[in-house]
Amino acid sequence: MSGTQVLKGHCHCGAVQFDVVLLNGFNNIRRCSCSLCETRGAVVVSAVKEQLTVTAGQEALTLYQFNTRVAKHYFCKHCGIYTHHQRRSNPEKISINVACLAGVSPFDFPEVPVLNGREHPRDADTPSGKGKVLGHLRFIETKE
């Protein structure tokens, strides 16, 4: 991995461990208001996909996808902690759960911006033009 600072990370039980170089340090720290992010409440930072190396527990990671199935959300199958996800807005980038980084706490950042994930750019209109966006889920009214 290239970059200036390699950070260590892990899930709660330690089964999943990883090294990561952040894209812009903690300058892009954020939350998201999409339905999944709002529910899990994670504070995240960015990295380029190639800058994350799972050093232990690859087999312990489980994948969750929904809606367009472009984003890939990874969790430890033992403790349930969300560690990272491959982003839908740019699949070459990933978001890392700040709480999983060694020596870092989401409480270290008193003001964390919230991105509007409820109106995701890839959720514009449905082909029929009748879709309604709620988080990353798209609902289409049907006539019965």
C-alpha cells in the first residue's frame, strides 16, 4: 500500500482486521442520511478501494446489498460490526467506519457533516418518471 499513514482497523471481536490509507485523512469525515446509514449511525471517512487490505478475517466478512446492488456493505459475521463499504456514488472508493480505526473514536469529532443520502444522485427519476425516492430505496406507485 502506498501513502503516508497506514491506519490499523478491526471489528469489535477482532476477527476482521485491516490496514487502510485514507484518501484525505479525516478531512472528509461524514455521516449519511440514506436509509441504511441513518439506521446504523456510522461516521465514515474515505479511501481508494486499493488502499484497504484485509489482513485477517476475510472469511468473517459478510456482504449486504440492496436497491441497485452497486454499493457493497461489509460486516463481521461474528460481532455484526459494519467495517466498510464500497460506495455506490463511486465504486472505486470505499468508506471506512471511523469507530473501527485503532486509536480513533467517532466522539473525537464533535461536528460531523451529514450528506443527503436520501436524494442520492443515482436515484434521480425512474424510467417511468413516477418513482419516489426514500433513502436509497425507490418506490414506484402501481395501479391495482
